[in-house]
Amino acid sequence: MYLPDLIVRSRRVVTRDGVRPAALHIRGGRIIGVLDFENVPDGCPVDDAGDLVVMPGAVDTHVHVNAATAGDADVFEQTTRAAATGGVTTIIDVGSVGGPTASVSTLEQIRRAAEGHCAVDVGFCGGIVPGNSREIGPLAAQGVFAFACTFGVAAIEGAAAVTEADLRTAMPGLARIGATLMVHGELPGPIERAVSGQRSSMGFFDRATWSFRGSREYVRFLETHPKSAETEAVVQLLELCREYGTRTHILNLSSSDALTPIFRARTVRMPLTVETCPHFLFFVSEEVPDGATAFKCVPPIRERANRELLWGALAGGLIQTVASDHSPPPAGVHGRTPRDFSRAWGGIASVQLSLPAVWTMVSARGHTVNELAAWMCRGPARIAGLEKKGEIDVGHDADLVIWDPDAEFAVDASTLVDRRTSTPYIGCSLRGIIARVYLRGNVIYEQGRPIERTMGRLLVKPRVSTARIS
């Protein structure tokens, strides 16, 4: 019998079966035992967390590092250190919002930028863009965890978006190899209809940015991204999912109107999963001040009633995961233009704050830390095919976050690690302070200390998972 290299114990360890006192025996970066709290062999180093919660490290399957070249190592350092500070131990880089990773050469370039510069483990998505269906096989062979695309309206000016015809070309190949298609979708038709009666009063509607130029009112920005644009994209996507049997994951769902077709698809056991984002669960459009462009994202933050329906869907299992959609502006791209939604960057940088932001709302609504782990650790790991992540169990990586769920803090810009953009969370009071974070049994973050180690690995999916999505 091997003695552990380290024991981490707490009276509140989050396992699949619930929260209980336990001693986690760790050797070689893996958990080799989940034993009674008092099971501590003589001579073994022990991290006794007392009454702090010990949870699996969060797995964020929707992060835009927004690295453009092999020289962008610093953006991987910023993003992954922000992740570690927030209790996230694994991220999946879905590609730049300007365009997903659509070729092996692009993937290799981004991996070169990341190599040796990551504080947490990083996996990568391939991309689907018009005309790259021949790249699907080679990208899958390189170990990407899924294939991401923007369906309909591009998220930012100049970005690549796919049509129904493009998806019909790509989805059969994805289905044959058992790969997952991750889709951000808004269709242009509903947007055109929504703004058609406002053009004369609101000025020039710019189809490059899908907004009224010079617009400072959040309600006007919201009108240019109606629920119907997102919902109709989901309906079309579900028809294709049914036709081709392609494993499909809906990214950053904000429209509660899409929940009905999603429910119907789930009842007939389509291979479908759905994520929403912390900002859709935390903020409401009624409280966004005009000109507050830090709140700009696509799809947008919607009304209070919409938020309540998203929470109901998450609690009921219709939405399975919560991911940050962390998206600071790439180097060389203008940031947020004060008070002008048409020119502001459309993305919220929140990988450092996702866990406490979601926990703040989870605890206020009477949900449990075990549900939090299901939505932000176990569920995302399962969907991505990260078989050794997201759970405290024998054989899993010893990726752990030790945190105080009762402690509160005010978000201060000076404490944010990824400094490429602002965030709407500044000034908010959040619950849940991260004390320590382990990656494969090594401390990578300790409260109050700068992160000096870049122990993260670049992950490669060893094979395409064909496991049924429940």
C-alpha cells in the first residue's frame, strides 16, 4: 500500500454523494483515497482546511483567451492566473471571438503561445467556419475537445459566422467521429424585423456591429438582440441535431424563450446539452445604466423575469452547466468606448469571479454547494470529456479549491488579474472567498499571494468520446 504524498482534509468535502467530513489522500497528483476525516497516517503532510469547503476545481468550458499569435504568451498567463485565483483549475479555450481555431496550423500557433505560460490546465476547441469541413478530421486528431462556431450573426465586427448550409456540411462529419459541436447562435432575420420600425428615429443601423451607431441606451442595445434571434437559431440548430445526430452543446443561452424547444428536444433524448453564463444569472437589464458598456455582451443580459426562468431551468436540469464566456479584447483591438454600445467591446471578463458570483446567487436562492459543483465542476468536465476532472473521487486529478462560502468581499478593479478590460462586477458584493487552489496536488494559488508558478498543462483529448449524453 502506497502512502500519500499529501492529505487534504476538511469537515466539508464536496463529493458526488454530498458534503461530508473526509481526508483526501493524494499521490502523484491523483486522489488515491477519499477516507474518514481522522484517517491520517503518521508522517504525512496534511493541509487541514477545518470547516472550509473543499470542492473539485471548477472547469470552465467556455473561455476566450483571445490569443492572436504565437507571441501572445502574456494573455495565457493573465487568463490562467485569473482562473486560478477564482478557483478554476481547467479551462477550454474555444478560440478568439474574431474567429475560432479553424485549422491545425492556427491550433499549433496558439499552443506555442500557451506552452509554459499556463497556471491551470488548458484544452482547446477546434472551429467550424465557412469552407473548413476538411479540417475537422485533422483537428480532431490533434486532440481538440469540441468544435465551436457562431451561427447566424457574428459576435463582433469581421468575425466568421456560419449558415445553415455550413452546418449541414460540417455536422455529418462531426457525428461520424462522435465530436461535440458547440454553438453560439443568433439569426439575422429577427434582428432586422425588430429594428425595422426604429431606423428613422434611432439613426443608422450598422449591420457590421448589429447596433445603432452612437447608441448609449442599454434598452436600445437590447432591442437589437431580441430573444427571437437566439430562439430561432436554437430551433434551427435542434432540427439539424435531430437530422444528423450530432452531439450539440448550446453556448451562453440567455433567452428563456428557447427553453421550450430545448425541453422538447430533451424529452426525445436528442444528444443535447446547454450552458448559461454567470452574468445572465446575476444581472438584469432593468438595472443596467445607460452608457454602462461594461455590461455589453452578446447575447445580452436580459430582463429580471427572463433571469428567473433561466434559474428555474438550471435547477430543473434543462440547463446543465454554467461557464464564464470570459472574453477580454485581444491585443490591438480597441476596448470599451465610454457610453457607446455600438463601438464597445462585446464581452465580459469574469473567469476570476464566476464561482463567487454564481455562489452568491445559488446561496441566496437556497441551492447547495453540491449543486454548484454539479453546474461548474462535474457537469462541464463530463460534457468536455475530461474524465479525470471535475470530481473528488479515487483516480481523479487532485484539482481542488478550498474556500469560505460565508465570507464576503467587494469586487475591486485592483484585484483583477486579467487587466485587459473592465467588468460589470466591479463594486458588487460577492460571497465565497478562495483560500487555496490545488492543481494535481500542488498549490497554485494561496489567498493574498501572487501566483508565481505556471504548472498548467496543455490538454489533449485522447480519443473522441462516444458516450451517450444523459
